[in-house]
Amino acid sequence: MAASNVWEKDPDAVLDWVWDWSDWLEPGETITDSLVIVSAGITLDSDAHSATSATAWLSGGTPGTPYTATNRITTSAGRIDDRSITVRVKNR
């Protein structure tokens, strides 16, 4: 997927979005917890994380409606941060 903060998907598609935190993490620091928060109307089917990234599988949505998906991580150093994307649903 593109590195942009705006992502387009078809309402029938089930697609993954990856947040790559590797450039933000300090040397030796890892992701210890990850939470994905989505706006009402779009479905978070599943999510997972590695030491440096988080992935969310999203489905549904109404064409023409923008949604937000936020990844909140906690790191081995105790830092907490959020990154959000806008998901624009459109028939493709």
C-alpha cells in the first residue's frame, strides 16, 4: 500500500494497511502492544503487529464516506504514539 495518509478501498474489498514504525523507533526499541481503532461504519477484521510495524485488515464502508483508522502503539521504552489514516470508500 502507498505511504500516503489517504487510502481508497472498494466497499466489498478486504484489504490490509501497514503502519511502519521502524523510522520512528529508537535503536533497540520495539513495539510491545498495538491497538487499531476505526470509526463506526468500517470493519476491523483483524490486526497484528511485529517488533516494528502493525497491520490492520479492513472491510466494508459506504461509498463516499471517509473513515479514520488509528494505530496506537506502546513500545519497550514505554512510549505511546498514534498514527492515523483516512480510508475513503468508493466503488471501483
